[in-house]
Amino acid sequence: MNSKALLELAFNACDNKRAEDIIGINVANVTGVTDYFVICEGNSDRQVQAIAREVKDEAQKNGIEVNRLEGFNEARWILVDLGDVVVHVFHHEERDYYNLEKLFRDQEIITFESEML
């Protein structure tokens, strides 16, 4: 699966669990580790875990290996490493605090709605 298809899979998985403010950031030019970050948020620990679990499950259903899943028990910032796409599922307060969007503001931002067009 190419990185754009994987990005779409991650977007859809996040949306399936009603993640809010889903965006993608093209980080291929600034990191040699991955092509895209997906960033989204949930409003409770349970929702954050449900979003991350859905991303993991959908990836595995499509034959994508989950390289790493971190922060699941704490459910404040869960990282799901799918290789070419790394999904960051934040609790609302943590997303505001860490503000990854600001760190990568010079990179291409892809919104969930624009990707689906």
C-alpha cells in the first residue's frame, strides 16, 4: 500500500471513531522516518484509546504491520507507527500543549475533508 492510500486508511479509521480535527502533515522532506503524520484528538481517555485501536485494527485488516503503539495505557497521546504514516492521537489538552502543527507549519497540511475529495 502506498503512503497516500495508507494516509486515507488512517484518516478513515480516525473518523470511524469520531476523532476531531483530523489533519495530515507531509513530513517526507523533513524526516527520513515517515512520509506523513496524522494528528487528531479525542475528548476522553476511552475515545483516544478507541481511535488508536481502530487505526491499529484497520491497518492489520489491510495487511499493514503496526511497528509501534505507544502511550495506550495513559491515553493522553497515543502514537501508532504504520511506517510511512505515523498517527498521533491526542487528548484535547495534550494536543494544545504539544502543538505539533506549529512545529511543522511550513509543511503541506492535508485536511480530512480535502483528502476525501
